[in-house]
Amino acid sequence: MGVYDAEVVDIPPKIVSRELPQYPPNARRLHLEGTVLVSMVIDIQGKPRHCTIRKAVPEGVFEESALAAANSYRFVPGKVGGQDVATLVVVPFHFTMTN
């Protein structure tokens, strides 16, 4: 059946549970902020598979935390013609300092 892009499915996957990413201690100490885009395939059971970094700014700081959080996500799977389908999505993870 293959993997559909989120832009072409009838109903895109919807996040139903997630863990927030852990702020890396060194990044917190240095007051670094950033964003990581994680590409993943949501399977027909609603689990993320093949999580990879699409883009990270800054590089080398937040990727590990974003991937760990991404793997904890659970979704209602995407649908095409009323059937659950594997769907490629990109999820942003924003790391901001809050005081």
C-alpha cells in the first residue's frame, strides 16, 4: 500500500498523546533556543516510525531530545477512502527558554 504524504490524505494523522522533549542541560545553561523538524512515518497503528531529522537550528544541540520525544508520540492514523494509511508527516519541536 505504501506511504502517503500528509498533504494528500483525506484525513491527516492527529496527535493523541505525547511527551514534551527534555531541554538539554548544556543548552539550558548556555540559554540556547532552537527548532528541530522531525520527519516520521505514522503507521496504521498510530505509531511513529523512521523518525529522522529534517532540519535543526542550531545544529548539534536539540536533535537527540527531539527524536526521543518524537518516538513517544501516538496518533490517530491518517485516512484515505476511510482506510487507515501510513502517512509521512513533519513535526516541529521548539525549544525556548521560559522564566
